[in-house]
Amino acid sequence: MKVFIIGAAGKVGLRLAEKLAHGGHEVQALHRGAEQSTKLSAVGAKPILGDLTLLSAQKRTHPVNPTLPGE
């Protein structure tokens, strides 16, 4: 199963990412700090650097932007 975790570098998110990845799932993990990528990779998740609050603010400012996910 493909899984996308928001806040994956926190205590709960990191453990969840690890359990899911070790269970054979494909885990993509959203996080805000570049230094967290190493931790997420180490537990088997694919780190994705980003911030949902910035994304939603950008979508409100630029409602039709083909470079943003979901457009």
C-alpha cells in the first residue's frame, strides 16, 4: 500500500513511518526540516521536504498554478 504521512518527523510520525515501511508499505513522509530527511530515510520512508501551511497559502495567492500538486 502507498502511504503519505504528514508530520512524519515527529515522535509518532517517525515510529509510524518505520512500522509501515518495515511492513512492506511504500511510505512518503512530509517534513519541514532538511535535517530530518536522514532520519526518515533510515527508517525506510521517502522524505518529502515541505510545509502544508505554505502550500495552502500559495494556492490562495495563485489559485491556478500548474506547478503545485493537485492542479
